[in-house]
Amino acid sequence: MSQNNLLSLRHMTVGQEGEIVKIAGGRFMKERLAARGVRPGKKLKKVSGAMMRGPIVFEIEKIQIAIGQIMARHIIVKII
């Protein structure tokens, strides 16, 4: 897998789609995201989010989820 097509959710552009390959946080963060259905192997689409502040909104299986910038940078996505 090439590193060129890997981005954090925070750095994806609105409308971009990808597959989660890694959650790069601690146990608490991984559990919190898993409870929302955010796990490696899931496909997502970024719906909205400002680069510097405010929540990041993305969609997994037709469900929209909003998370903070710090949490979003720990979700590593392979662009598809």
C-alpha cells in the first residue's frame, strides 16, 4: 500500500471517500470511535469540516458522525 493515498480524516477534502486503515489513538479513543461504528475496514465519506476549527462531519453506512479535529487526525484513511 502506497503512503501517497493515505490521509488523516482531518486532511481529507469534503466529498472525498476512503476506507479506514488505522485508528492511531489510545485505547479510550479507539473504544469511543468503535462504539460509533468507526473501525478499520469501514468506508467513509467526508461531509463537512473546516481545516482549522469546528467539528469534522463524515458518513459511514448512511449515518453522519461529527467529531473534533484532534480525534479526526487519528483516523487514517486510504483514499478510494
